[in-house]
Amino acid sequence: MPRLENNLSDDDYDELASASGSDDDVKPSNSTIGQILKGILDEPRFKTVTMKSLFELIQTGTVDLNPDYQRDVVWPDARQVKLIQSLMQ
């Protein structure tokens, strides 16, 4: 998931805070939010497909089950086993 960046300077934040009267009530406009947040994901989409259609999408490469951006396993097997055992106790 991409990291969100806050491009609002301290001065800009202070200006927004003083305009609203308190720090708790700060609600930036939609255009300000667009400037603050970068790399926002699109709204999720869903579609019902048959198993046959899904299989064909995988076979043709339309659906990539191993994308480049997918993180590899970080924990070694021994640590994974210990975590599962600790959760089961």
C-alpha cells in the first residue's frame, strides 16, 4: 500500500487551525485534501465471475497472482510456527 504524504506545511496548518478556531475542528477543503494526500487508491471494484472465467483470466495473464510489488515472506518458518503456537495457547 502506498504511503500517504502530508505536504501541508506548518504555516498552512496553523492558518487552517486559526481559521476554524480550534485544532479539533480543522476540516480542510476537498482541494486541500487532494494536495495533502498522494497515492490514494481508487475505490475498490468487485465483479462476480465464474471459476472458469477466473481460471481463463489467470491463464492469459490478466490476473497476476505474483505481482512484483508483493512483499516476500519476512519471517523465517521457525518464527511463524512460534507465533501460531503462541496464539493457540
